[in-house]
Amino acid sequence: GMQIVSLIAQEDRDRVMANIQQGRESITEHTMLHKDGTRIVVEAHGRPLAPGSARRHTAVREITVRKQAEEQMRLLSGVVEAASNGIVITDREGKILWVNPAFTKLTGYTAAEAVGQNPRVLKSGQHPPEFYRNMWETVLRGEVWHGELINKRKDGSLYSEEMTITPIRWAGEAISRFIAIKQDITDRKRSEEALRDSEVRYRTLFNSIDAGFCIIEMIFDAQGKPADYRFLEVNGAFEKQTGLHDAQGKLMRDLAPAHEAHWFEIYGKIAL
């Protein structure tokens, strides 16, 4: 004896009632109100009992859990699509099943070009066969592989990436999928290489120059006043000029003559 409209959430009432009043068969998804006040999502399949009949038969099936799962999947899909790291999903044989837009940005291969391919299209020739063998043996054992490698873009240029490959099992079954997450570290590797080159040049200059050089740090006392200096590095010319072959790591006061102690106070004032 209840009015069906009273069971339908306010925001869906007009839409559902319009379908009913059309007198045709229809399938709708809408929110219903449970007796205890909770809201549930249902799929309603309704049709007239006979052509032109005012009576209607409707089968209602709750789909709340399914809709929640779909929403979670949409959310997850949105996150993966928007991720800044390249993501690749392959089957057990390594065939690419899916890639995200960041993969295209990183490699130059569109999703249409990558799907169906094997990740070996990215091989740069910079790693020996045992490198890849170790990678695949690790993931086929069900373990996560993580490492750095040099790959080749579609245009032939090389780039460095940090990659994590995670094996996926469905309900405890055998491994069926691999998910690889790729982070471009090309700029970082270039910076590291430039820093190493700079360090080599500095060491070469520091150790070969004829002038004596030392790098020291200031030591402060309990009141925060300069009290001494410690030798951090000295070059060969410094050792030759001073005769101090074990100065590194020592305090200057321990090596300086007593009559020169007044210079510590002068240096301290200059430093401050």
C-alpha cells in the first residue's frame, strides 16, 4: 500500500517516476531508502504487465557493493592515468597489456604502439644478457625486482630509469601479470656524473698545484667562541712546505708553535 516514490531517494525521484509514467520497459539505476535509513543502490528492471496496462512489474536488485567497487576502480584508474611515473602491465610472457600516459611521455611509444609489444623494444644494448636474466628470474620467483637501467626511446635516444617490477597473483594462483613502475632519472644521473667529473678535476688540481693548500673547519668552545681549527684536507705541496705529513684530522693548536698562539684569537675575530 505504500507509494513507491517514498522509497526512492529525493535526487532520483523525478527520473524514476518519469520512466514509470512512460509505460515502457526500462532499466534504471537509482538510490533507494532502506527502512533503517541507510541508502542502497539498486538496479530496477520494470515493464507493464500487459500493453497499455496501468500495472507494472519491477524486479529490483541491490548493486551497492558493485557500484562501490566500480567507483574504487574509477578512482584507481584515474590515479594510475594521472601518475607521473610510467606504468606498464604485462602478462607472464612479457607481452605489454597496458601503459599509462606517463609511459608515452617517457618512451615516445603511444599506448596503441606499445600494447602487444614486448618491453625488449626499449633495450638499449647497454646491459649484458645476465642483467635481464637476473631480472626475469627474480620476478618469476614471485619476488619484487628493483634497479636502475638504461633504455632507448622510440626516437633512439637513451635515458636512465629506476624501475620496480611487481609480480601479481590472482587469488593465490600462479603469477599472471607483472606491473612495472618507471621513474625517469636521466637528469639525476647526469648531475651525478657532472659532480663526479667536477670532483676529479678538483682533486687533480688540489693535489697537483705547487701552492700549499689546506681546508680547515673552525672549532667553537662552550661559549660559542672560536677556539681552534681542525685540518680537513691538505695537499702534497702543503706537506712538503710544512713538513707536516700527518696534519689531516688534527687541531691546528696542537701543531702550531706556542709563541704563535695569539693568531687563533685574531683569526677567530676575522672569521666572525
